[in-house]
Amino acid sequence: MSGILIIAEYKNNNFKKVTFEAVTCGRQLAKELNADLLVAVLGDKIADLSQEFADWGVNKIILAENELLKNYTSDGYAKILSDIVGKYKPDLILLGATAFGRDIAPKLAAKLNVGIANDCIALKFDENKNLVGTRPMYAGKILADIVIEGMPKIFTIRQNVFPAEKMSGISSTMENFEVKLFQEDIHTKIKEVIDSLGNKIELTEADIIVSGGRGMKGPENFKILDELADVLKAAVGASRAAVDAGWKLHESQVGQTGKTVSPKLYIACGISGSIQHLAGMSSSKCIVAINKDPEAPIFKLADYGIVGDLFEIVPLLTAEFKKAKSR
Ligand code: FAD
């Protein structure tokens, strides 16, 4: 095997957590295969940012810089990535199953005429040294093991499932890739980029998440979670019951059919703790549950449980955190 290629994703000059998760996963696979680990970073003026991979045990950082790559377009990225694949001939390509990954990976697979498995939650070799990707299907009702024939094989990985661990002791080289890209290769014109999150923190990137469920009783009451989240610099999530009721957008949903998160602190407010919800947040480092029912299943998983009315407790927490921060 010649190499494992990671496709890096970044926003506001920060790489996404899932890119480092893919790097860590790719590093383990590369070790088993005695292969090189490569990372491709596409964009404009991204050399300084890309140095970060030197701390992650990457052998080669492939830099594709061009002003036409400043904003993501699937045409531009697919063209350059297929050129990169043509030059470095990796046998395996890994990237996050984010909106970016879900857009570019199938396009790249079609361009290269190769197989792809999306949204994998595990990647391991079987006894015949075939790489097997495990992915949930039918809203998580089954787990399918996928083996891809041909090379390169493309796998996207679910966010916050694989660990991300730095590694020192490997010297990385940075290589500039000659970008051959023209305006006419790109069929979309980016007029404006609007960040729908504004100053808010993305759920899958957040260290702290405050989530609300059916116990919030209505969309207007999420205001008290927003206030707590502002003080804690947290993102706001929701259970499916809250999303189905139209109180929050699906992008906020945590769980089996929503996002998988793994923050340092997860505060569940008025969420009972169904298995489908736990499937998306049980790997959180510390779980705090606020629920008026002492028998709610969430308390079995929670590190700290507060039995009581969230409409009293959440504002009290916000006030106490504010006080503590101003000390
Ligand atoms: P409930 O179970 O109704 O719980 C509300 C809780 O609020 C109760 O425990 C109650 O005691 C508490 N409460 C009420 N008032 C207060 C108050 N004033 N103060 C404190 N506590 C209060 N669910 C997900 O979340 N994410 C998923 O991705 C997901 N995927 C699913 C996929 C499938 C295929 C299926 C079948 C279901 C899925 N579900 C998912 C739905 C899941 O089964 C539950 O229905 C859902 O998680 C319940 O949400 P909830 O905990 O907010 O509501």
C-alpha cells in the first residue's frame, strides 16, 4: 500500500475536529499497513495553518493553494483532489462525514470511478486484510459492514466517534502541489458566504452543549438555554421530540438520527434519555441531567443529576455561572 490520504476541512482558520479524528484513524491504519499518511489541504494562503499537522504524525502535508480554491466549490475541489490522487496514488482516502464531506466525497468517487462508504463509525481490517467500514443504515436500525473493491477506497467518518490524538516524533514534509485550475472549470459562482451560525458555536465542535427536550414545553423557552449557553460559551442542542415539534431545526438534533457529539460537558434539560438520544451523546465526558422525574432513564447515565423543575434550575445555574465568571 502506498499511502492513506486525509482530506482536510477547515472553517474560520481552524481545522474541524473530525479532520484530526480522520488523521488519528488514518495513522493507525497506516501503521498496520506500513504506509505513509498524507494530508491534502486545499485553499488560498493556508500554508501557516497547515503546519498544525506536524504535531499529528503526518508524513506529508500536500498544499494546494490557489485563489480559485479560496471558497469551497465541488467542481474546483473535485478537480484538484482527483489530480492529487493521480499524482500520489493513495489506496485509501478518509474525510469527515460533514456537509463538506458528504458533498465532495461522492463527487470525487464518481470522478475517479471508485467505491465509497459514507458515515462510518468503525474502520478495521478483516482476516483477509480487507478494510471494513461499519455504517448505520435505515435510521440506525442496522449496522452494515462495507468492503470496497478497487482503489482508492473512499470512506467518510462520522464526527465525534473516532478519537483525535496528537503524536510527536514524526517529521512532516510540506509539498506544494501545482494547481491547474481555471475559472471555466468551476460552474458555480460564489456571490456571498453567509455563516448561518453567526457567532454561535457549531454543535459538533463545541466543548460544552446545553440541550433541551420535550420538557422545554415550547420554542420560546429555549431562550433560557441560550442564556446559559452564552455564559458557558456552549452550543445549544435538542432532542428529536423538540425538533419534531418544530421548536428547533434538525441541525440541532442530537442522537441516532441527528448529530453525534462528544463534548467535555453535556447538560440535558427536560430530556428523558431514550436510547436513540443517548446514541448521540453518551460519549460526552461529563453529563449533567436536569429532570423533574427522578426515575428518568437519563439519570442512569448522568454523572450529576438534578431532580427538579428546569424552569427554576436553569436560570439559577446561569446566574451562578455569571457570578463565578465575574469573580
Ligand atoms: P420525552 O421522552 O417526552 O421526555 C421529556 C422529559 O422532560 C421527561 O423525562 C420529563 O420528566 C421531563 N420534564 C418535563 N417537564 C420538565 C420540567 N419542567 N423540568 C424538568 N424536566 C421536565 N430522539 C433523539 O433525541 N434523537 C434522535 O436522533 C432520535 N432518533 C430516533 C430514531 C428512531 C428510529 C426512533 C424510533 C426514535 C428516535 N428518537 C430520537 C426519539 C426517541 O425515541 C424519543 O422519543 C425522544 O428522544 C424523546 O425526547 P425527549 O427526551 O425530549 O422527550
